Amino acid sequence: MFIKLFILLTAISFSLLLPPAANSDEVRLHIPVLEDSPKLHLYFHELLETALKEAGHVPVLISRKMPQLRIKKSLESGEISIYWMLESTERNAEYIPIEVGLTNEIIGKRILFIKKGDQHLYDNVNTLDDFRKLGLVGGMGNNWFDAKIWEYNDLKYMEQSGNWKAIFRKIPEGHDYNYFSRGLNEILLESKMYPDLDIEKRLVLIYDRDFYFYLSKTGENAGRKYKDILNSSLREARKKGTMDKLIQKYWGSNFEELNYFNRTGIHLKLPVEKTIEVTILTDDSYKPFSFEENGKAKGMYIDVLRTAFSRMKGFNVKMKPVPWNRGKMMMERGQDFALAPAFYHGHNWSYLYPNSLPFYTETIIAVCAEEFLKSPRPVWPDDYMDLIIGNVAGFDGWGGAKFHALVKEGKIRYDETIGTERMIRRLGRKRMDCMMIEKRAFDYLFAKLKEEGSYDEGGKDVRLKKGAFIGIDPVSVGYSKTAMEWVKYPFQFDFMQSFDSEIYMMIKSGEIEKIMNAYED
């Protein structure tokens, strides 16, 4: 009995020397509370705690009150581990960004504090130019990113040196400033603190930017070691809807109280801080439209895209060839921004959305070994039952619903090949009876293969003949819905608008057709 008791006590004593199991999952973050806005931190603190707990970690938030003017220096020195700020290129370089938008861009929806009695000044404003012509001066804190936005949009503003909260006092006094733009998530709380100001009733100024969490790089409480944990935890919180629930909890009623959806939206362009590097994934084996050659993207579509990208100010776009199915998988996982050429398939490619303005329309036809078209087969897919039909791997949207149903029922045999050239060769060697292929691609590649001596029509290779019309498919750039929901690429809307604008002008001028014809020549 004594021996058993001794062993038990020894085991207990030894266990007390070990750290708690939870410590291995503990995330200790020194985080500020704004002493001049003591409630603005609540959402961000709760989001951190909830996201970490849901991911199986133990959050330990060590809060400390400090003025906003001191926070950036504290983050630089590592006195604090983490802080939320409007994303910018400068901050992304200075601190460690967690590239997950935190407020669904609510902070970029700006409502104005104005002097009492000034509402009439804004009543006839409907456009950015109308607002600009008022000649009114907006108040800004010193070196705020908003000041750059106002300057870029040719709006008057003045920066308040020292404590930015002096702006609230100066507007009622009629000194220096006419209005103060605040985030939709900020203004109602602040209106209770500053009853001498009115909230402007008609307008909302909008820019596409969101808050990121930023981590300190060095110092006693540096947050950099938690980058991967925070990244995955916050992405999961967004995916599961946790972030949306907290946004609704803290700010959901603001939309109604501020009559947001009946306000006139005035969109502000973002300044080009530096050239933004963008990578677009491209299909590496879809000749002649998009393929890889010596590690570089080539093809008709590539030439069209390269022309459009070269005209987009503020963007340096690189195209990276990848296998088509891998590209789709990366879009689904949110690992990259965009994929081209893309085709709208919302019913089964919901992750590849939205799509750009289409820049070409493909015509899909059946091409068969001549022996299978001795009698006409004009109706697709009814006339093609009991045949082996080939397709480019990953192009599962081609053929139509009835075709895929017949494949499932075993009435049509289906065969996939990586690459259009290889598919033509396999048809020539009787590996299949017919294939689905884009008409222009077939005309170009078949002529090229025969000219090169790679296709011996009527000799080693069978004669080919065009069959039924299958359908059309608009071609575009497809964006990763997953990455966009995470706001992984803050430039996303600016890029999309700029690209569509360039493509529209190229379509209107006929330039796209000229580029594709030049490639064939």
C-alpha cells in the first residue's frame, strides 16, 4: 500500500512540473485599447479570440490602453504584438500583414460628419464631380491613407497635426474643416460623443479597402511568430461565417440607422501607391489559344491579354502557365487571384467567379474520323451515341447536360486528353471516333500539323471531317471567389475594372480579332 501511494504521489508531483497541455496552443498577444475611443476595439478583440478558439488555440490577449498616436511606434518597437489598420503597400512592408480583410470593407464606406445647418449644401450632390465642385474641406489625421485618397480624387482636405480628434471640435466652430468622413462602423458611436455635429443624410463615399491585422516584426512582444496561426484561423473564421456574425453583431444595425441603401454612392479611386505585382494563371496546353513554351505563356489569348495588361496603369501583370485542372484547384482553394482562359460555369465551377468581360466567343464543334460521317450526323448529341467522344482534359463544361447524361448512362463513351494537339493526333490514330474541339483551334492546328508532317492524313492517320455544331462558350478571365471573399488581394476591384475597361476598348476597335488573325498569319 505504501509503495502504491508513493508511486501515485511521485506521478502527481512530476505532472505538476510539466506545463499545461494547453500551453502548446497558447497564443499570447499584446494588443492595444484606444484610450481616446474605448469601444472601437471590441469587435477586433472578439474576432481574434473567437477565431483562435475555434481553431483549437488558447488566446491570451494582454490589453493596454494607449493613445492612437503612440500605437504605430509601439508596433514598430514590438511593445505590442498586433494592431488593425487600413491596408496599404507601405504598411505591408513596414509590418507583417495578415492578408484577410476584417470588416467586409465597411471601413471603406464613409459617412460625413458636418456642421449643424449645412445639410442643404449636400442636397444636390449626385456624382463625384458634384461633390468636388462644392469646394469643401475634409478633415484628416496627419499622414492618414484617406488623405492620399482625397488627393488622388482631387478633393480638398487638410491634415490635423497632433491629436486628430481636434477635427470634431473645429467643425462646429467653423474653423479649417467643413466635414469629417468616418467609417460606417465608427460614426454612430462617435455621434454620441460629439452631439454638436450632424450626420450628413444623403451620401456615402466608397473606396475598396479594408482593415488588416498587422504584426510587429521585432521586440519583446513581437507577433511575427503567430503569423501562420492567425492567417489560418482568420481565414477559417471568414469561411465558416464567424466573421459575418460578429460584423452583424457590432454593426449590422448601422446600415438601417444610417439609411445606407438609400444613400447616393460616390466611388473614390484608390491612389497608385506603387506598381502592383499581379500573377494570372494560364492554361499550359490549350493550343493555339494558351500554352506553355520554354516556361513562358504563349498563344492567341495570351497576346490579347498581354496587350490589355500592358495598358493597365499601376499594375505589372505576369502570366504563369499551369495545367488546367491544377489551375482550377488553386482557384477553389484561393491560392491565386485569377485564371485564364476561363469559361462561366456557375452551376459547377462556383469557385471561379466573377468573370471578366468576355474577350472572345469560342465555337465548339464535333470533328470525326471520316468513316463515322459517311451518313450525316447533324444533331448533337443524339446522332453520336455508341461512339467514343474525346475532349480536352478539364473542359468538362463542353457537350451540354444531355451529352453528359448519355455518358453516365453508358450510351456514349467519353475520353479525355491533355492538350488539343495531342487529341487531334489520337483521333488520327483511331484512339477515339470523334472529338469536341473549338472550330478556330481545329482549323489552325490541323493545318499546322499537316504542314509540319506530323499528321499523315489518309496515310498513317485517318481523314477527318467536321460534324455537328455543339455550342458556344464566351472566354474571359475568371477570378477566385474564395480569394475574393478573403479579400486576399485588396486591389481586386481596381484590377477588374481596369481590365474590363481595356478589353471593352479593344473589342470596340476590332483590335482583338486583328491580334488573333496576326497570330495565325
